[in-house]
Amino acid sequence: MAFLRTVSTRRLLALIAACAAVAVGGTAIAVAASSGGPVPKPEPLAQALHGALTAPAITGISARISFTNHLIESSDLGQQSSPILTGASGRLWLSSNHQLLRLELQGDNGDAQVVLDGHSFWVYDPSSNTVYRGGLPAETAKHSPEAIPSIAQIQADITRLSKHIDISGAVPGDVAGQPTYSVQVSPLHDGGLLGSAQVAWDAVRGVPLQFAVYAQGDSTPVLELTATDISYGTIKASDFAVSPPAGAKVVNVTVPSGTAANAKRAHGKLARAKRHVASVTGAAAVAGRVHFALVDPATLVGLPRRSVRLLDWSGSPAALVAYGQNLGGIAVIEQSAPTGATTSGTHSSGHQELQLPTVSIHGVTGDELDTALGTMIRFTRAGVAYTVLGLVPPVAAEAAARGL
């Protein structure tokens, strides 16, 4: 199969739009870096995307990768932490039918592993010596591949998206010694701390080779996953034959499963329940459904209240109150707190600890997660748990929490 052939153009362009959903105005802040490999000839973006969709089939992938993660300050991670949080180099293997996947990130205190076999998965976190296991949901039906759109159809979709986001052209470059095209996107409206996002793909085979997210005003990526060396061809079964370390703590993760018919019925029931909850909007209607006094001021840190919506939070009613527009807004989630629930500044994960700063909200101690792309504050008051989050700096999130 061609790597991108099974993805519809609208889904592919929606992915580009999603990149913009984590980006803020301005033009592209970086171009594809050169690693000294071959560079393809310049092409319009629509033509480059069409080439990716019609790329020839591949029989497997083996790659060396580099993962960058600057979301959280190293001082908040403790003396030891997982390579998932600090970034690391590693390897990736993918079978030709996409049923087998292995990702390995190498750290000083052990290697993180992600393994899928088409029916189940497991993830090993060396920071806590814990393996998370689960089954993958059953497929409900086999779908025929969507027809590959023409270059003109792709261009029409790009033109529509350009009314809402800034999309660069296809920038020729090379990644991991392969010729690539890259595109950067950024929204045309306020996006808070988020700057832009970039994706680069193999110009010949259509395989994504790099993805990066940038903070506002920073040319160094906050998050980046890039191939540093890649080979195409059949992958040996032994490359997927790995097991978690002996003695690791096991946590079973439950996901929907069962026969196709049962999965279809469960999906329909869940969809109907979600539609019912989603239909409850407005402050008065939501206040009548939750089990606590709803706090929803008309404005918060100068941002007007945009919406109030009922949520189903693991079977319990909760409220989502949104303030402001676009990605520069702030969201508040309110839910009944478990009996005796408190907040603290330390979150333990086995022998590792993530030291979160604490913040005082009118005498109540809350947790604050401050990242390069946004802030989350959680505190409990009078039996209600409040979560304030946005792509905003800590000072704005703290002011919003104190305004509740």
C-alpha cells in the first residue's frame, strides 16, 4: 500500500488544519532543513500532496528517529524521568500491512517501548517500571479505499482552508537522506502560545518523515519527531519479538472490544448518549443537570463567556464553560470532586516524581502544569473540582482561576 493512499484528501488536509489548531498567526518560521541528501524539484502544494497519495507501495519501514520534547522544564521532572518526557533518540519498525508496529525510545534509565500487533498493544514506561497492556477494538466493517482526488480537487480544498489558516507552499528539502516536501501552517487568528506546525514527507514514497510544533516567537521546536535514517523493505519478524522487562508492574487498559456486531451496537449506544449530552447547552440548562452549583461568570479575565455545555465525565455530569475566541481562549471544566479529594504539588509514578508547582486560589492549594504551549490549573473547592486550561501563560491561567 502507499502510505498516504488510504487517507482521504479531506482527512489529510484536516490533519494540516489540525496542525494549525496548535499554531498561531504569522508566516512560516522555519523551512525544511537540509541533511545533504537529494532535493526534489519545486512543485505546487496540491501537486506534491497528489504525488504522496499516488506513491508506490512499500513493504515495510525501519528507521532511526529523534524525539524532542521541551514542553515541561527539566526542573519539574525530578532527577530521573522517562524519555517520553525528556526526549530521546530511538528506533521505529513498521510492517507492510501496518499490523505490527514497534517504537523504542532510548533513555539513560531504560528504554521506553510501544508495541502493537494488530490485536493488542503494550507500552513500557521505564521511569515507573510499568507496562500498560490492552486489546485493540474490533473492526466493525471493511471499507473500500476512497478514490484519489484530482490535483484540482486538492487545490480547491487548500483554497477553502486558506480562508482560516496560513498555509505555506510545498518546500523542497531532504530528511534522513530522502527528498522531501514540507508544509507549515499557522492560524490567521489568535492562538495563544502556539506558533506553527510543520510536516515533511518523502517526495517519492509519501511517507511522513518529520513533524514539529513551535511556540509563538520561537524558532526551536517544542515537540519534534523526525527520522534521522530510514530504510524501506521487508522487516524481520524478530524485530517485533520483544517483551516487557521481567518484574515490571502491569496495568491493564480496557478498550471497547468484542465481535463486530457487539462493537457496532456499543458504538451506536455510546453515540446516542453523547448526542443526548451534547444537546444540553446554555447556563440554565446545564446548571439544572449537574450536581453542584455551576460557576459561570459572564466574563473571565476580560474574555466573554462563549458557551456552556454539559459533559459526560465517566458517567457523571460535568460542565464545560468556554471563554474567548479561537485558540487564545480559556476553558473551565467543573465536576463533582470525589469524597476527600485534595490536590498536591507532587505526582508520583513509581519511583519517579513529577514536581508540579502549587498555586493558591483564594486560600485553596491547587496544582499548576506550566508548559511551553499552555497552562493547566486544577483545584478543589467546596466539593467541586475545577480545571482551568488554555494555550496561555501561567499568569493568565492563574487570574482566570481566581476569577471563579
